[in-house]
Amino acid sequence: MKRTSAGYSRSKGNAKALAATAAALGMTGCSFLSPSSPQPAAATLPAPATQPEQVNADAQRLQQQIEDLYGTPGQRKNTPLPNEVGAASGDAPIAQTILPGNAVGAAKPKAVVVPATMAAEAGSRDPISAMGAMAAVPQPDTVAADPTMEQMVALLRHRVQANPKSINHALAMELLQLAEGGKAEDLSVLGVSADDSKVVGELASAVQSMSALPASPSATLAERTLPVSKAAEGWEAAADLKLPTIALASRVDSFGVYTPVEAKFPAGKRSVVIIYCEVANFTSEKSDDAYVTRLAQQDTLVTEDGLLVWRPNPEEIEDRCRNQRRDFYLIKKLTLPETLAAGKYTLRMTVTDKLGNKTDTAILPIEIVK
């Protein structure tokens, strides 16, 4: 394409402007070529012997600023800059700067391509301001002051209010306030549920109590975490009574140690099995030198239509133990008479916690087959 004399003059001005910009960046000795000038072999700028790192940093910074403004060559593959190195030759004038490679004495220097439209701005402005962010010298980062305790608590309070189910933020807020000698906050006003508020408040107090315990190198982990263990025991006692496991067994040795049998029995034959049932979240109270647990057990067997087949008298269970129990199970002998007709039945065990005033029922299907 034919170039006008005006374009030629503008290209010369572009080269001068870019040379000024490079000088402002400390990159003296760079060559700037206009498109109409003869294309000599690229001249490699030798890095100053005393400051090679600075020259390399300047080159990389200029290349990065160009990519920030115009994108990387990969991003510009559909619309490359005119006469870009490695791209097809175009029409618009450019200014090419040959800068040193990644290391002093590198065999292949890096070429930085600056669009003439950008370099043209240097004709009316200072070289540094004309290049804008390209020529800007990075300033040291300002070190922010540490937030105050009040600011951290306020941030956590905001996050709890935005998400009341965020137990970790609620616990962190309570611990911060207790650590500074303050009082635990009423989390219910922030939308936290009553149960979650109870757990967070008691756990924070337990951790605070651990910090108040006298340091002893001989203290065991159980002794150190005793306040947390006590809090956990209270949560279990306050939780709903649960019967997580019910099974038929031929033998029961201890909690979780039993020989299960299939809940399927032949018709016309008397069968005797043991009902094994585990109890969770039961209540124990300290009385004199023992922990006491009081439960009531009621077993029933009904047909598929709900007809009552077997219902013994309820049993009262009182357990006394020097240490508070973590595991509890119940057993009951079940006799299936030979007169029981073939069909499907349902075994129900209902347990009531007398001290905690709560009840749960476990269900187990039984089948009598011909």
C-alpha cells in the first residue's frame, strides 16, 4: 500500500517519541526504526556491565505493560498488531525496539513491538505520561495496619448476621470477645438458632476454661480437655433419645459385640432369639458415688395389618456406674411360638428415658415362612 509523506513524517515523530520514552525508562542506546527506513539487522543493546538486572527488569516491565494494554500475542491471534513480530506484514506504521534478552550475553534478544498509534501520543505529551501505565514506575506497597480487636469482632458479627448457620464465624467471634475479657454475645439477635447458640456459647466457655487451667506438664489430654468433654456430655443429654441399632441375635457379649441372626423363621416351629438394642443420648445423673440412668422398655409384635400378637409387661431399668457411661444397650428374650402363622410381622421396641423425659421407638421387620 502507498504511504504518504504525512505518514512518513508521523512515523519519524513516532520513533523519536518512543526513543524519548525509552530514555525516560533508562533504556538508552535502543534503536527505533520507521517502516520507510531501510531495515538493518536488529541491533542488540549490550546490557551495562554494572546493572544487568535493572536493564532486564526494564525490558520485561515494558513488555508486560504492552501486553496489559493490547493483550498477549495469543490473545491477539485474530486481530494482531500491524507488522507484529512473527505476524503477517501489515499497513500501519510501527516502531520496533530491540531490547536485551533474559540474561546478559543472551544469543537471541527480545523485540518489543510498540504500535505507532500509541507512540504518536508522545508528540503532544511527556514521554512518561504518553506511555501511561507502561512507563509508570511501581511504587512500594503500603503496609496496612493490623485491624483492631473491635474491627475483627465487627466483621465476624456482620458475617454471622449474613449467614446465621456459619457456626465457625460465630465461635470465632465469641472466642475473641472472651479472650479480651468481654462477655459472650447473645447470638439469637443475629439470627442464630437456639441450639446452635447453646453449642457455640458453651464450647467457647469450655475453651476459655481450658486456658484458665494451671499448666502442668504431667496433665493428660483428657484432663486438659475436661471442660470440653463436660460440655459435650451436656449436649448429648439435651439431644433427643435415639435407638440407632436394633437387631436379633443368638448371643450378646457386650456393647456392639453380638452374633446376629436373620429375622426370618420357619412356621410351625418354636424359635427363641435375643432382641439387641443400642441407646444413645440418654441422661445420667450423679448420685452419691455413682452415675444413675433410668429407662423403661416396652416390646410389641404386630401383624402386617397392625394386629397385636405379643406384648409383655414393660420393664424398668436402673443402671448405676462409678463412671459416666458412654455406651448403653438393652436386651430382651423373644419367643416365637409354633402357632404363629406364616406372614410378615413388625417388632417394635419403645424406650423411655425417665430422667430426661424423652422417648424413641425402633422397628425391625420379622417374617415367618412356610
